[in-house]
Amino acid sequence: QVQLVESGGGLVQAGGSLRLSCAAPESIFRINSMGWYRQAPGSSRDLVAAITAGGVTDYADSVKGRFTISRDKNTVYLQMNSLKPEDTAVYYCLVMVAGYDYWGRGTQVTVSS
């Protein structure tokens, strides 16, 4: 019944920007960390960025300097700048609490050349 609400995906030209957001229900509390994963066709689901309750961030090498993760209470954001065609994938939101993980349904990001 608990569902993460994702938004912000879509089509964009190379070099453009998108901002993803993921809102967790208020009933979810004591969040340990939040993050974004992505999966391209024929590939595994890999970490893009994560942020802990203390504000410590982690990024995949491929997005460092271009993507920024942030959070505001139960909402996590991913600002994506200087997008490349290789960023095309389905992006998934993850919320981690003690002993349980919540996943979003995924949102498509397509970057054209």
C-alpha cells in the first residue's frame, strides 16, 4: 500500500537539464537514506546518487559534476545537468528505513542527440 511518488522524467536534448523528485508518504519516518538508481536496456540497476540522513552524498563516477542529489524531509530530488544520451534509462527512487526498503515504480528519462 505504501507508494513512492516520482515525477520529472521525460524527453530532453543532449546538454539539457531535468529535475526528478520522489515523495515518500508522511507515514514513513526515521529515514536512513534516500537515493536514485537507473537501469538502461540490457543493463543492471545501478546506483546513481544517494544521500544519508546526515546529508552525506555519494555519486556514481559517470554523473559526478553533473548531477546533484538533495532532500527536504520526505522528498528527495535529483538535479540532472549536462545530460548525455548515455543517461537514458529508467530512474528509480529508493527510500531506506531500518529493516526495509521502499522502491518507486520508475520514471523514464530519454536524452536525444
